[in-house]
Amino acid sequence: MSTPPFDLFVIGAGSGGVRAARMAAQRGARVAVAEMAALGGTCVNLGCIPKKLYSYAAHYADAFEESRGFGWRFDAPPVFDWAQLKTQRAREISRLNGIYDDLLRRHGVALFHGRAQLTGPQEVTVGGVAHTAHNVLIATGGHSLWPVFPGAEWAVTSDAMFDLPRFPQRLLVVGGGYIACEMASIFAGLGAQVTQLVRGTAVLTGFDQEVAAFAAAQMRQHGVAQRFDTTVSAIERSADGMLHVTLASGEVLPANTVLHATGRGPNTAGLGLAEVGVELDKRGAIPVNANYQTCVHSIHAVGDVTDRLQLTPVALAEAMALVDHLFGSAAGHPPRQVDYDLIPTAVFTHPNIGTVGWSEAQARERCNGGVRIFRSEFRPLRHTLSGSSERCLIKLVVDAASDRVVGLHMVGPDAGEVVQGFAVALRAGATKAVFDTTLGIHPTLAEEFVTLREAS
Ligand code: NDP
């Protein structure tokens, strides 16, 4: 006897998939989720969460060193235990996996472990069993793109970095994006000798370039060696396990580990998408309309698999918008749209980068009446005693015609925490005049944002 159709069958239990499943169930829908790996997806298992935990670990190195300036004395330098950090991380991640499992089950979501495949516009097969559903959601996320050159198989991607069997004393990081910069900072902080190889002339090319250059300089101050205009042409492994990385220039660099962090692509292979008529774009991502519907109307997609903005909060917002579109009205929740403007983001380099809105270059292109730039670069109070030479940059980009603050950027401790709050102000349309009449909280780094008076 066949089971009645689900209202929603979600493929992929990452941030977007789990949020959609839970919310749809809360709206009274009959929901199933299929996942072939650990619950929680990239963010929980291989991305944001382990990355942030390791970033905390790495910050201790600075904290120990800086504490001497505040009167702390210890005779032997603290010792870092890689195995202990990995064990602690694994314990926390499996706790989170359990929470996701519990969350889905408590909401009555049917959970299928295994590879799911579309076998019809309204049919998903897992482990040889076909399930019908009125709506299907593809929330399969993305994967690291692999480089193509001789010996590329000796490199690793970010998936492997948190669980490397041995701590990489010499680490080469290829790439200049989010993952490369974060991993370079984290592993340098943990004590590795890190060299970052960047193919162009700058890291974080999508960011305000003054901010990116300032952050890159701070990373170098924190021990990350950076080489620009540099590409890898081959990797060889010698009998002792050492890697020898040949650059396009012919120079050879030794390394224990080579991390390739050169972008991520959507997980669309093997899902049976083409067979049921779902078209992909040229990057292999699933195009969707404003309601996350693919060209096959019963099939939807959210998150990294659509290759818009690869950020967890974006996937969550899309999932919630989709669920309200599908099931919200009956449950008293009107449809909502995700606004892709002014999405704040942080890069957890050391120090952090936080940003919301336009870069100076974007504003110069878009603001017809001109742009006013306010910036300040300074030594944080903490470092007057810490001995650290770390500096902080804050920058406001203002549309001269309307006085609206259209970009806000920070490089400094906890920049993500600071910028999250200001993102609300920007979304509320705050002008520079509003910033000027806001009193600061003294002494903080964030107060600098409301005390900038002279345009540069
Ligand atoms: P990014 O797109 O951020 O960066 C890719 C980097 O790789 C760029 O520096 C790019 O250079 C370089 N690159 C691309 N192809 C090659 C190549 N063939 N050889 C050498 N370098 C190359 O990708 P990531 O993988 O770092 O991260 C993927 C996404 O994940 C991010 O865009 C972000 O959305 C998300 N993410 C978010 C985080 C956060 O919120 N904190 C943390 C980690 C990831 P160029 O600039 O010249 O193109």
C-alpha cells in the first residue's frame, strides 16, 4: 500500500533544509527530509561552527602573549594540543547533530538517511524506496571546487582542515577569498607557518579594497606570509610525506599541507535533476524565481545550491520565505520576500572584518550625487598595554545627495558583532546626521562610528 504524499520533501538537512522542514511542520505540513551525511550540513559540520571554534582557539595565542603587558606572568609558554581541540570540536558538533535530529523528530518530520534522487517531479527515491510529495525542496548546499593540475590530489579542501591527522606546521593556503583568509589566520594563530598564495593582486576582491588591503596587512602582522600574483602548477609528495609545491614561476615551496580554497560550487550532481526537467545554469546551480521555484513548478531550491550568496543566514531566510509562500497563508503567516540588499557579513580573519552595504568603489559607481568617505585608523585601547601592533580600521561610505550611510566597514576585534548592530541602522535608512546625533558608548571601538566628523 503506498503512503499518502508528503506536503514537502526536503533533500539536504543543512541550514536551509532543516529550517524549511521544521517551519513547514510547524505550519501543519507533512514533511520528510533526506540526508546522506551528518545533520546540519556545511555550516554545522565543516564550516561556520568548527571554523569559529578554531578561531577562538587561535585567538588564545595572542591573548596569552598580550596578557604579559597587563601584569600576568607565566614561566613556560602555554602548549597547544591539536588532538584535544579536535576532540572538543567533535564532541560539540555531535551534540549539535543530536539537537538537529531531535528538532526534526519533535516536529514530526520523517527523516531518511541516504542519498536521495528525484525520480519524478513529485517523487523522491531514497534507499530504493520512492516517496511522493506535493512539493520538493533541493537544499543540498555546495562543495569545494577542486583544482586541476598535476598532483592536485595531494592538496586538501576546507572539509579536511578541522580534522587533519597531524597539525600542519607548514601550511600553504591557495586562494584569497573568505575561506583562504580565515584558515590562514586561524592556523597561523595556532602556531603554523602559513603562506597564502593569491593569484591576483589582492585578497577578498569583492570587498571594499581599502578594507581588504588593510585586513591583509593585519594578517601579515599576525604572521601570515602572503604572496600575490602567484599560482600553483604542480604538487609532488616525497617519501617522507613532505609536499613540494611548484609555482608557475618555477619556484618550489615545501609544505606539510596544501589547502585549496578557491571557491565553492553547487551540489547538483546525481540528483536526477536533468531527468525530471530541472535546468541548471552554466555553473551547475539551480536557477529559481522569486518564490524559489525551479522551472519544474513542484521543485524548489534554496541556499548554496542556487549559488546566490553562500551564507547561512541567507539560506535560512530563503527557507522561511519559501515555507510561508507554500504553507504560511493557511497558518496565518503571510508570504514574505527576502531582501538581498544590505546583507551584513564577516570574515573571521585575525583581526575580523565586518561589512554591510557598498564598498567605496560600488558607491562611486551608483551614487550620482557623489560619495563622502569617513574613516579612522587607530590602535585599540587594549593594545596600549598589550604590546600588540594590531590596528583597527573603520569606514563609512555616505551617499552625498541623500546623506544615507550606504556602506559600513570595520577591521578589528569582534567586527562581526559590531557590524551586526549597525546593519539594522543601515536597513532603517540611517543618515550620517543620525550617526552624528547618536552618542557613543565609551570606551569602545564601536563608538568611533558615531564620532567621525571629517570626510576624508
Ligand atoms: P571565495 O569566492 O570567497 O574566494 C575564492 C578565492 O579563490 C578568490 O580569492 C579567487 O580569486 C580564488 N581563486 C578562484 N579560482 C582560482 C584558481 N583557479 N586559482 C587560484 N585562485 C583561485 O570562495 P571561498 O571558497 O573562500 O568561499 C566560498 C563562499 O563561502 C564564500 O564566497 C562565502 O560566501 C562563503 N563563506 C562565508 C564565510 C563567512 O561568512 N565568514 C566563511 C567561509 C565561506 P579572485 O578573487 O582573483 O577571483
